[in-house]
Amino acid sequence: MQVRVGSVGRGAAVAVALVAVLGGCAGSADGDGKKAASASASAKGARTAAPSGGTVGAAGSDCPLPVRFDIARHWRARSIDAEAELSKPSKGSDGDLTGALADSFLRQGPVTAACEIDAKPAGHIGFLRVWTGKGGNADAGTVLRQFVAAEDNTGKATYRTVRTGGGLSGVEVEYVYTSKLLEESKKETALAVSTPDGPVVLHLGGMDTEEHEAMRPAYELAERTLASA
């Protein structure tokens, strides 16, 4: 199960676990599947381009990364120092439990959290997150499949090769995440590219499928402007 990144640290790890549960609420995949599909199609039909609110990725930006891209207006970016945060929980009174929670929301498959771009200031409930990995021979498609596999309870994954507006070749996936606890599902999207500094994954979640579709213009802006830093 993927645990959503929020404020980090000992106490925050437990709060993040709660966010993960809440994040699974809505986007039902039971007998109401037709309704969800209709809502998704409606959102796509009404989708407009997101205006840019600045660029992240370059040195000196809110999130120094191997890539750079535009973020939507009013969305707020913050950098995540995963290694520093992972070194904190072992000192807390919750011991191994807190450490495991921290590891679960700071690592997913071969990549670690590097940047979180919050949609709440723009009126949405969700994040566009950037995950980075170490250099190696793994191609973008392999990294992306490992990333999705590490988020348990996923299905209906559809992969396709893409080329970003900044000239990077990559692989994109759309899939469905299902909360076994809540018996509800929601759509998620991720994009992986390879860089000389290692793989980069952009992931768009959301509280439910409706929020995911409402935030898609911000994701598409990032994809359209994604380039090497």
C-alpha cells in the first residue's frame, strides 16, 4: 500500500498513514463503475490547460531535481530530503513501527520521494509527487513497472511510450489503485524518464478519481514542459 507523503518526522509518519486511508475514500469500483467512468469522461471533456505558476527542478528552485518542469498556478512545491527523514524515526519512542511507516511513504520500488507539489492552495485534494532513483542501467519502463508493483492492490495498468515537450523519452501508465480496507478504487497516473543522474517518476494521485481528473491539467503541464535540468 502506498502511504501518502505529508509533513515528515516521527509524529507525522502516523498522520501520513491516516492520509493514505483517507486518500482511498471515493472513486468506488463496485457496482457504481459506470458512474465513475461517466464522471471521468465528463472531467476530460471539460479539461482546459493549466496556467503555469513557475518552474521547479533547476538549482535554486523549490525542488532541485535531475529534471525541470512547470507547475500549475497556486500549486505549492516543497523539497523532500528522504535520506535525512529516514534517519530520524529510529530515534523516536515508536521505534521500528515509525521507521517502517517512514520508509513506506518515502520509498516506492526503486525510487525515493524528492518533491511534493500540493494542490490544496488551488482548491484540490491531492499531490503531484516526484520520485528519483540512483543511476543505473534500468530503463524508464522497468522503473515504472517496479514503481506500480510496489503500490500494492493495483490493476488495469495501461502503459505507453511518450515524449515530453522538453524532448525526453519516457513511459507513462494509467492504473487503478484499490483500497482493500475501504473496498474503493481510484485512478492514478505516473510518468517515468531516464536521466544521467538516474530515473525520475512523476506521480499524480488524488483523493478519488474525480479529483484526479480535475488535477490532470497540472500533470499535463508538467509533462508538456518536462526537460533535463
